Amino acid sequence: MISRRWPIIIGALAVVIILAVVALTLNSSKIKQPGAFVIKTGAVARSVWRDLAKQGFTSSTLPWYYHGWLNGSSTNIQAGTYQLESNELVKDIINRFNTGDVSNDELSITYPEGFTVSQMAARTAAKDIGTEAEFLNQAKDLEGYLFPDTYRVFADDTPADVIKRMRANFDQKLTDDLLADIEKSGRTMEEVIIMASIVEREVQTDADMAKVAGALWARFDDGVGLAADATVRYALNKWDDPLTVQDLQIESPYNTRRFAGLPPGPISNPGLRAIIAAIRPEKSDFYYYLSAPSGETIFSKTLEEHNLNKAKYLR
């Protein structure tokens, strides 16, 4: 006859095993990605744990609550900028938060929306983070996918470290809703980012971006040239000086005045506004546009109207 105590003993053992597994999991919890993490003065533990999750450093706040409670350290967190590394243990990071083990060699680099990889390489090298050649070698094939933003970097960082953060930021900005809208549109991610990179360099305001994206997609769908001067500027690396008649005839697949469809790749690294405009363009009857010297974007429905606007605004 089975003793009545056995179910109790088995149940107790099961609880012990479960608790041991949970404790082991919590004790082995690690950081998911490298990067700088800022704790503001006066921040409380629960907001710090939530910020870590929001910024992609952890997939759960539970290990942070656990170790904060276990060590009684939740009230000792020190403000500052901390450089977190992939696979660093949560309990070790909390100890650093408590001792104020902040990064003293912190720098920041701002990459404006619409910067090319070459421009990003130059700006990174200017901060003594590797050389332009090293950045370009690491960032090949990433034009369009390095998100423009302000990044905290450190003196011992390499171009590869900076590029990794920029690429991770891009992935974070492309939310599930935006990815779903891309799929619904029937366009590929590559097509969307190429269009966004053109829109970023063609216009400035959110409203104009959506309208220009609508006009350019209409031209793309109709199989005609986009006639976007920014693509010619990319081919020539000529961003400031006026384009000449000869410039507009350059034999390059990036010259959308001569060749129909999208260029072979992005011409810049677009910000979120331009990406959203390319994903969610404003549909209209506009087929042409031009940028007036004042910065205003002038839209036209017909070529005749467009030519009249050129004579009026670009004299």
C-alpha cells in the first residue's frame, strides 16, 4: 500500500525542482545586445528595468526585479551612462549600477537623416573611431539600412561596433505594423528603402514626403523614369552645387532621368519620416513636382503644368 506521504513528498520535490530551474534561469540571464544605457538622476529601479526592455537589452524585466530584490540593491542605483555588452550577466550589471561603474570615455556622434555611408564614414573617423576606409569596408551593402540618429560611442569602439548599433536601431524602428504595411503594399523591403532614400533627399516636410512618395510610386508603377535629381547627385557625389545639363546626362544606373524604375540601391540612409512616407504614400493625381528656391514643393498633375511651374519658380 502506497503511503499517503508520497504524494506530498513528490509534490514538494516538484516544487523544489521548479524553483531550482527558475533560480538557475534568473541567475544565468544575460544582456541581448551591446550598447550605451543611460540612467537619469532620480530614476527608480522599476523604470530602469522597463527602459532596459524597451531598448532591447532584455526580453523580460523579471530577472532584474529578482536580482534587485535578492541583493537589496534596487534603491542604490547610480545615475550615469553605462556601456553594456552582449551576454553580460544581469546580476553583474546591477552591481555596476550600484557602484556607479559608468563609462568615462563616452562620445556622441550625430548622423543626420539622408547621410550616405560615405558621409557617415567621414563623420565617424573625425571622432577617431577607426578610419573612413575601415567604416566603408564594414558598411558595404548597408547603404540605406544604417539608421541616422545620435549615438553614444566610446574611445575603444571600432567602426564595426558603431555600425552594429546603427543597424540594430534600423531594425528596431521597423515595427511590426510597418512591416505588415510593407507586405500589404506588395513591395519589397529593398524597394521601400530605395524609395525612402530618394524621398529623404528630395523634400523636407512630412506632408511633402508623403505626396512626393505617392507621385514617385505612381511613376514607378507606370514604368516611367522617376526623374529625381537626388539620384543623379548620388551618382556624382555632388550634393551642393547646381546640376548642369551634362550632369543630367550621366551614364549611370542611378540616373533616373535616363533610366526607368528604381536605381540599383538606396542613395542615402533615410530617417523614419521618409520610411513611413514610402510605406504609406499619399495617393493623389500629382505626377510631377519640383523644389522651389524657397524650399516649397510645387506639385503638378500634367507635364504642361509642370513646365509652367518650372518657368515660374526656377527662373
